[in-house]
Amino acid sequence: MLPQSLGSKIALAAGALLLALLPLFASPYYVELGSYALIAAMLALSLQLLVGATGIVSLGHAAFYGLAAYTVYFLTPDGAPRSIFVTLPLAVLASGLLALLVGALSLRTRGFFLLMVTLAFGQMVFFVFHDTKIGGGTDGAFLTRPIIALFDWQLPLTRRQRPIAVYYVALVLLVAMYLFLVMLLRSLFGRVLEGIRVNEHRMAALGYSTYRYKLAAFVVAGMLAGVAGHMWAMHRGFVNPELVGWHRSAEALLMILLGGLGTLHGPILGALAFTGLGEIAQLLTERKLLVEGAVVLFVVLALPQGLSGLRLPRILTRKAEPAGRLEPEPHG
Amino acid sequence: MADAGTASAILATEGLTRRFGGLVAVRDVSLTLNRGELHAVIGPNGAGKTTLVGLLAGELRPSAGRIVLDGADIGGVPAWKRTHLGIGRSFQRTNIFPTLPALENVRLAAQAVARGANLLRPAASDTKLVETAQAALARVGLSGVAARVAGTLSNGEQRQLEIAMTLAAHPKVLLLDEPLAGMGPEEGQRLTGLLKDLVREHAILLIEHDMDFVFAVADRMTVMAEGTVLAQGRPDDIRANREVQDAYLGGHA
Ligand SMILES: Nc1ncnc2c1ncn2[C@@H]1O[C@H](COP(=O)(O)OP(=O)(O)OP(=O)(O)O)[C@@H](O)[C@H]1O
Ligand SMILES: [Mg+2]
């Protein structure tokens, strides 16, 4: 799950640096696309805490993502902009509370049933926003974007600078989320999640209340999805019910699959590749979804560990190691 | 340690019964486990031995009857909480974390009962848990393979790992479901020594098919067949019991 060799750590740092340099040479259009990819990466990464780390597959994860975006909408009813330092914590709190409710009820089930129960919960949230007027209904609604401000100070931004600032906020949050998850998975708590993924029954026999640990992971994952959803609101300035729909959850799962189930950087790779793929497919053909589907299918069949299973040549990495879930962490 | 004759019951069952549909896997079983005593349960395949362990460990709910630990009825306590009450079990069918290192398998067992551990602390920095795990591995003779991924260990080693995981939680009641099955003769001997050592501080319920082994280590025995208790007593009494001989021991005695 975690980067081990020096080579992989350098590769990750180089990737982050490359992303940080993108606004310096990309056109405004590609900066916006980049922001969108980073947000998708955050959503996929948050879901990886459940799927790859704990072995819980949820189809309702977008509910926490979308609710955070809607929270930003609710926080700016009068059109006066609010500081990100207010909107972000509140959005994350809202997502966390919903995750606590959904998780508490759905984690009583496992496997296929869990998939269906989380799907049902996600769709309930979808229909709340779709069928009622509280969030603008089917058409969605524009919102006032959060600003980067603290007390009396505000970061002054021109119209052209603003998307770039949003890009960097998203990048910083993504890197922070990644490092937070590295810390979490290395902790005693993370080891319990790993144990649950490998053999939940044995964990219960050893004395762990696996339900409580899974619920804690579910809430943390929901809150991290909230970070992503909040950034979406800040990026687009718009919310609609699609944000909470199961399509978005399934897309995040696809990104994880594309990038690799066994690593933390996999979902980030997957999200960037998936977004790029969508863009290329749109240029080449009208059947974007078909091309996307075919490529994901090909990658998953050809690379069982996803894109993160791709390795640099041996000479570059000093010591090539087998990747993926079977790889033992240096425990103890 | 209890003196002979004044052994104190830690765990007791009264009229314990478990049905699976129409099948009564365990029927009206009453037994006691005393500190400092190894209580062996024997019986042919399907006698209900594993089901009995499942009931004691909390994995299965009793259909009727009581389970009393230190004077309190624990029949409704979930499995994970029973570990914290001091009941540890090993599984008949090896039940480990095959993709994790042997040491981590045991460290997880130790962590489960560690009190006041800061869960957000890096696991690698918690040396106390690692030391506990290493000690448990040493006890079963697995120190040399601590770093190996558990799934790559030999069958016998995995059986020993199973025992080490149970020991790492420092239970006061040990429920061992056929620990010998799959072990080689050398490993078996080590286990005999270990059990004799352990029994001083623990109450042990041992399920085992190997009669030489059972008669060598047991202080008391319960013979089960088709869910019911056929006989209970000291090994010598069991050996002499005609009914048991006919039903189970065959020419052994
Ligand atoms: N979960 C279950 N559902 C239905 N029947 C079960 C279940 N578990 C056990 N049984 C049945 O209960 C009876 C007792 O099984 P159990 O595993 O306790 O026997 P055992 O004495 O441990 O046998 P062995 O020596 O083969 O391990 C068997 O007939 C078995 O088929
Ligand atoms: Mg059995």
C-alpha cells in the first residue's frame, strides 16, 4: 500500500513537482482540466481507504462528496462569499456526519449486500436533491465560490489568477490527503484495517470490534470525500444532483481499478489517466464512454495491479520489487 | 496455581446446547475448566467438539444452556469481547493472515488486548507490542521465520503460528482445537512441552484426536459423541470405561 523503495518515493515527489509546474506552461483550459483531475484524484483516494486498505466496496461514496459541495451552496445563501477556512471545515463536518449515519447502518452487512445498501443510501441522497427544491432541484444551482481569506485579510486574485489559485489549493489538499493516509496506514489503526481486509473473521476472534474500526474508516473516508466535494464547488461554482449520484461513485471505483487496488498512489494515477483519457477520447470520437470503457478494461486485464503496477526499468529503481497487495510491508 | 483438590473453576458450562436446523451439534453439555488443569475433549468426527469451542469463544450463540466465566454468564457476549475477558482460541483449520509477515500476525493479536495504546502512533514505533509478539513466536519456536510472509510458511509452521497468535493475547483460558493436526513429530513434542508449561498459569481446553498425546497431557477428559457427553473423568477412568472403548477408543486401551 505504501511507497517503500527510494525509487518509488523519488518518482512520487517528481510527479508532485510536475503537477506543481503545470500552470506555468498550460493554457487556462488545461489548468481547469487539471483542477478537475486533482479533485477526481482526491475522491478516488478517499475511496481507496475503504476499497484498497480495508476491503470495503461502497457504491455510495459520492453522497459524501456531493453533500460537501451542496454545503458550500447552503453556506452562501445571500451571495456574499465565505472564506475557505469556514466552508471547508463545515463541508467536511457535514460529510462526516452523513458518513457516520450511512456507515452505522450499512456496515452491518458485507460484500454484495453492503454494495447494495450503500447504493440505496446514495440514491436516497440523490433523490433528496433531485426531487426537492432545497438545492435547486434537477437543474442544480450556482453558488458563491469560497474565497481564500482569513479575518480581515483576503488573497487578492484577478479573474485570470483565480483558476490557478484553485488548482494550487487542490494540489496542496491532495498532497496533504496522501500524506495523511500514509500516516494513517502506518499507524496501529491502519494495521487493524489491513488485518480486517486480509481476514476479518480472525480479527474478530483476536478481540477487535471490526464494526467500530470499519465505521471509523468509513467516516474518515467520507470526510476526505468531503474535501474533494468542497473543492469541486470552489472550482465550478455550481452544484447539481449528479454530484451525489451513483455514477460518480462508480467512476471513482473505475479510477481505483485503473490505477491499482494495492497502492495509495494508484487512485491518483488512475484519476489523472482517466481524466486525460476522457479528454483524448472526446477529441477523437463521439463515443467517449465506449473508448473509456475499452481502455479501462484493457488496462485491468493486461495489468492486474493497474497503472501503478508499471515499473521503471531495473537499472533506474536499484531494486525492483513485486508490487501490490501481496507485498509485505516492512512491519515491526 | 491451585493445589490438588482445590482447583478453582474459571469456565463452566451448564446444559449447553446448539442446534443447526434439525441437527443438534451440541446437546446438554456440562463441563468445568479449572486453573492449572488441562481438560481434553475427545470424540469421533462430527461429535460437536469444534461447535463447543465456537460456543465458548462466542462465535456461535447457544440454543440453550449457560456459559459461566468467573461466575458471570457470558452467553450473550460477542466473540471479540470474550478475548478481552481472557478467552483465547486457536482454530482447527488454520486461520491466519496469509499475506502478512508472521510477526505481524502475532503483533496484531497482542495489539488487540493492549490497553491505552494510541491508535494513531506509527505501528513500527510501538516496540512493546513487537516484543510481546517476538516472545510468543519464540515460545512456539518460530523466531527464525518472523519476517516471512505467513502464507509461505510450511503447514506445521502455520499451525505453530496459530498457537503463537493465541498466546500473544495472554489469555487465562486457552481453547485449542486440534493444535497438533498438521504438525510434524518434532513440532508435536515441542507443543507437548509448551502445554505442560502453559497449564500452570492457564486453564486449557484441548481437542485432539491423537490418543497418545491426549493421555500424556490431560488432567481430565470429556468424551463426546453425536453432540452429547459420553463420559467424563480422569484419563485412567476413561481408559477403563467400557462404553467409551466400544464407541471410540477401539483397541486403544
Ligand atoms: N455452521 C454449521 N451449520 C450446520 N451444521 C454444522 C455447522 N457447524 C457444524 N455443523 C455440524 O455439526 C456437527 C458437529 O460438527 P463439529 O465441527 O462441531 O464436529 P467436530 O467434533 O469438531 O468434528 P471433527 O473431529 O471432524 O473436527 C457436524 O454434523 C457438522 O456437520
Ligand atoms: Mg472439529
